[in-house]
Amino acid sequence: MSEEAKWYVVHTYSGYENKVKGNIEKVVENRNLQELIPEVRIPMEKVTEVKDNKPSEVEKKLFPSYVLVKMVLTDDSWYIVRNTRGVTGFVGPASKPVPLTEKEVAALGVDTERSSGIEVNFKEGDSVIVTSGSFEGFTGVVEKFDMEAQTADVKVSMFGRETSVTLPLTQIKADA
């Protein structure tokens, strides 16, 4: 095929993302259309949720109700995707498929697995409690986050003086 496959965004009924992905992949396999629709993706991100002071890794959909389809746009490929059970339409003006730009694809992290790290329930300026480590039991105020390093700078009061300490996000929780 001379034309190159591009990424398109498909809107689905809520909770149908996995079914839509599976159904499209099944049709592609059954009809041997891998050149027309080489890939179907549901953008996910790994998030560490801290519940009851225990961090756990969970995968969350980046865009609930949306599925990304890499395809060469033809009448056949459009028909297959558009008529898949659970699909409400393509994202674009008048439901006409508009391919994502290279920049959009890169921003979505489609070609790379994306991990945003830890999901926190506090913000800069909030009071937090240190739940483990050498400062366990101390309370402090969050000065800033570093989501990349998964740490926070927290100002704690020690011996009557304010001291800034850098702590892993897994060692602090919001002061209820």
C-alpha cells in the first residue's frame, strides 16, 4: 500500500473501549486486513494510588470513551470501524475522520508507554502527615512537588525550627 496508516480517534459508548478494540481486531484478523488497520489502542497510564498508606499500581484510561485506531482511511476501513458495535463515530467535524498530527500523537504518548507516577490527594500549601521513614509522625506543609522524581519538599517543624525535607510521595498523606 502506498498510503501510510494514520491515527484516528473513535468515540465509543462509556465502558465499551475494550469491546470495541477487541471487535475491530477480530474483524481485521478474520478478513486479513492488517495492512488497512495495523493497530488499535486504548491510551492507558500507570498510576500509583495510595490508599490506606499502601501504594498500588493501577492502569487508568487516559481518555475514557475513546479508542485510537491506526488505519489507512478507505471506504472499507471506515465502514469496519464505524459499524463496530459500541462505536458512536469518529472524532472530527460532522463525524468525518480527521487524522491526528505527529505532534498530537507524540503528546498522547501513543508510541510510548506512559507512566505519570503517583496520584496524590493534596497540593502545594496543604498540610500533610509523614506516614513512614525517619520523619514518621511529623506534620508539615507541602512546598513543592517533583512528580518526575515522585518526591515532595515538605516544611516540618523540628526543635522549634522550620526545616525543609524532601520525602517520597509514598511516605506522606493529606492531613485530614
